[in-house]
Amino acid sequence: MSLESGPFLTMVTLGVAGLAAFPWPTLLGGILPLLLGMLLGNLDREMREFLGRAVPVMIPFFAFALGANLDLTRVWQAGLLGLGMGLAVIVVTGVPLYFADRFTGGNGVAGVAAASTAGNAVAVPAIIASANPAYADAAAQATILVAACVVVTAIVVPLVTAWTARRVGAR
């Protein structure tokens, strides 16, 4: 989630597209926790086990914090654009992930299940705006749209996943 739904890839994409410039410490800060975790987990088996036990404990805490900060009235303001973006996320990510899962030996259900917008993505527009003030005006609207994607995908992805599982199980 840190890499895919965090600010790092957004900053890299904006930089490559020539739309923004971010200082290297900001880019490094967006990826450093992930890199350190990967390094520690691969170098020390005991550290991997120790940190691995924290994952199930942390999920409810960060999910609660993200959920508590989602203002559903603002999500409602996103309207059809927010609904359309949420559905587009499911289609644009779900189809390739389905085939990637099939290609790697799965039945496609896990790929479809991964086709959602992670809750931590709601914080990305604010992080980008704090790293580059040129995006401060757009951050509020972008946060509303990302929050709408989180809500829409949280509702629709389980339904599509269950449908896919039934379809795959019928074969």
C-alpha cells in the first residue's frame, strides 16, 4: 500500500509528466519506510516475525483513523463524477489484475478482490499539496474524489469479487 496507494508514485508521475518538481528528500520520505521494512524483513527472520505480528493489530487502527476522517457529505458532493471514478477504478484495475492472477496460476478472484482504492489514498492529495504548494487549491477537490472512490470500491468490489468467485466456481 505504501508504494501503490501512497504519495511516492503520484509524485514520480507528476515529475515525469513535467507537471511538478519534488525535492529528493520528499520522494525518499515517501518510499523510505517501505524500503527499510523490506530490508529488515529480508535480512533478519526474527525481525520479520516480530514486525509481521504487528500488521493485524495496525489495520484496525489506521482504518479507523481514515474512516473517522472521511466526511460522507463531502463524498456525496462528488456525485456522479465520484461514482464514475470509483467504477472506473474497478474496471481499469480489475480487468488487468484478473488476468495477472490467472497468468500467475490463480483463478482471477484475488485479482478482482484487489481492484479497489485503498483508504490511505485519501491522504495523498494533501501530502502532495504539502510537498508542492502549487497543488493546494486542487487538493480539497481531489480528496473528495479519492474518498468517493474509496467508498464506491469498498461497496462494489466485494460484490464483484463474490460474482467472480461464483462464476469461477461454476466451471
